Amino acid sequence: MNEISILKEYVPADLDDSVVIEKVTNFIKDNNLEKKDFGRIMWTMNKELAGKFDNSKLKDIINNILNLI
């Protein structure tokens, strides 16, 4: 067994994009948030998803959802 396969056993898998999109969308709707609330959304979601999802992807997802509002 090589080192990478051993480490993968202990590293949590990233959440699926669709799960994160749903969480972000629900948070925005439940709190009546807008584009000006980006920092609050990012801070809250980052805290909730720490270690489970890539921050740069999270930022892109939040921006895309906010652009649809």
C-alpha cells in the first residue's frame, strides 16, 4: 500500500456539488440574503463545510447563486 492510499482512508471525502448548492441556496432563501451579504454567506458556509469542500469552489457556487437572484 502506498502512502496516498493510506492517507485517503483518513481524509473525509468532499461533498458533492449538488449538496453544497442545495445548502447554500437554502441558507440564502431562509435568511432573505442578497449579493451584499456575500461575506456572511461565505463565512457561515465555510464554517459549516470546513474540511468537506474546496473554498474556491464554494466561492464560485455562492457567486453563481447570487447572480441568479
